[in-house]
Amino acid sequence: MAIKLDINPIKAWLPGKTDPLLVSGPCSLETEEQVLETARLLAKDHRVHVFRGGVWKPRTRPGSFEGVGSVGLKWLQMVKEETGLLVGTEVANTQHTEEALKAGVDVLWIGARSTASPFVVQEIADVIKGTDSIVMIKNPVNPDAQLWMGAVERVYRAGIKNIVGIHRGFTPFRETKYRNYPNWKTFIELRRLLPNLPVICDPSHIAGKREYLFEIAQKAFDMGMDGLMLESHRDPSVALSDAAQQLTPANLAKLLDNLVIRYENASNPDFENQLEVLRNRIDSIDSEILELLASRVDIVKEIGKYKRENNVTALQMNRWSQLMENRVKTGKSMDLNETFIKILFQLIHEDSVRMQTEILDNE
């Protein structure tokens, strides 16, 4: 069920800035010089609103660079004073959160591993309670919209209204060209559940490689997201973490120049009229699909009863293989996506087997 929380739009805490929201900066703060030089270059581009940088960087395995620690907060203060940009960093426990607040960090974000733990999120929420912090919440490592939503609710119940979701992809369950699987449907589900929550995309962590950043960023705007978090380093070749996915400020500007920014609504009244006509047609077709599925269910139940009377199993692999082969072939002839057809009929067949099994069990 959708819930409308009283969450502020981005323009409420970022007045005078043009949309979409852009958060950029290095994966990790490494040296004072690296931080300030990168920030100065980014600040020249009016499209950058928030300078980001990891201060504490716990890695999957120990031994690699895990951040400079609290000294990095001083560098963020320097960036804020010199450039006027808002500054942000990731917090993963109460100590991080308390130190970041004390240092005047504007934006705190909760990482994917932390979002996966309601205990961690609640600890952070308890620390920021009563403040006017801006809190960004990355999706959990697994594609669970309810868990992501729960993290937003915990922060909101702490009295925080400046909240932004960050879609950074999910731990891949199969081989993919990206570092993390985008799984856009989880973002769509979160937007359905929390329709007034601003959500931005983190193409850097989805891609893992520079060559995929543009296609993911464009997809994010095509999906109606409110902005981007893109990692930028003065010299990515020497970055101490995630070097392959960071851009120089100059290359970041080129990427932004080529993006087509899309909006949820158009200023053209004829667009809305025509869109409504097309949507009505879709609604009509969807109703027909549901009626056909209901008719199919009736037949499936008859088959189940017939199998029960003749002591036949609910699942028959030869029939399933033939059905899938036939449906995929027919779908392709209609210019339908093969993967879509396979997933669709897998779901339909699994539910058919479930119904027949229930009928067999009710002898």
C-alpha cells in the first residue's frame, strides 16, 4: 500500500538551484590536496550541487584502503567554506554520525550494507533525531523494496523530512556487464510505495566502469529519477578506491552535456490529451488480458480435477518444455522480447502447477 510521507522536495532544502540534483566527488577522500583540487574543478560547473566524499570506507575484505577517517571531515569543511557547495559523506554507525553532525556535514548518506540492517539504520536515526539533516538512503544490497522503504520510514520517524533515496543497484545474482544489477523494477516499486520520495541514481556503483556511466545515467532520467550521484576524481588513474568507475571533472561535464533530461510532465497540453487517449487504450487491453487469464484459470482447474481422477501428477515436464518452446517462438514472431515471454509464462505455469497441486491435495 502506498504511503504519503511529508517528505520535502529537493528544492525545499536546495533553493535557487536548477534541477536535477547532482552529487559528485571522489569515492574516497585521500589527501587535502586531492579533495580541494577536485572540489574546485567541480564547483566551476553550476550543475553540481553537492560535493561527496567517503571518509570511512569499510571494504568487503580488510587490507585495502579504508578511508582517512575523521581528518577527512576537516577537508569537507574546507570545501564548504571555499566553494559554497554542500558537502556529504557516508555514515555507518553512531560514531560516524555524531562526528559528521559535529563537523557540519550537510548531507549524510546511509550505504547499501547499512540499509540492509534495520538495527544500523535505527541507531543512525536515533542520533540525527531533532536535527535538520539531509539524509540520503541507498537501496539495500538485495532487491527488497520493503527493506528500503523501512529505512526511509525509520529516518522519517526521527523527524527528518529532507530525505532522498539513492538507487545504486543490487548484488548480481548472475553474470552481468555491470558491477551491480540495476533491477529497475525495485525502484519502480519504491516509487509506488512512497510516491513523494525523491530518488536519484548512482550510476558509478551500478556500472563499475566508466564506459557504462552514460547509458545508466540516461536510463535513470528516462525512468523519471530526480538526479544523479556520480563519482569524480581529479585523476582517477591513481584513485585509492574504485578507480575504474570515476570520472575527471572535465569528463563528467561532457557526460552531463550529452544527457537528455526528461520530466514527469510536459508543458504541452496536447501531450496530456493524447497521452490520456493512449492510456485508456492500455487500460482496456489490460482488462482483456485479466479476463483471458481468469478464463485460463478455469481451464487449469478443470485439468487439475481431471488429473486427480486419473491419478496424474500436476507437473509434466514434456508438456512444459513444449509449451515454453511454442510460446517463445510465437512471441518472437510478434516482435516480443524473448526474455519477457520466458518470465511471463514461467510465472503463469508455476501458478498453474500450484493450483493443480492444491486440487490434487484436496482429494
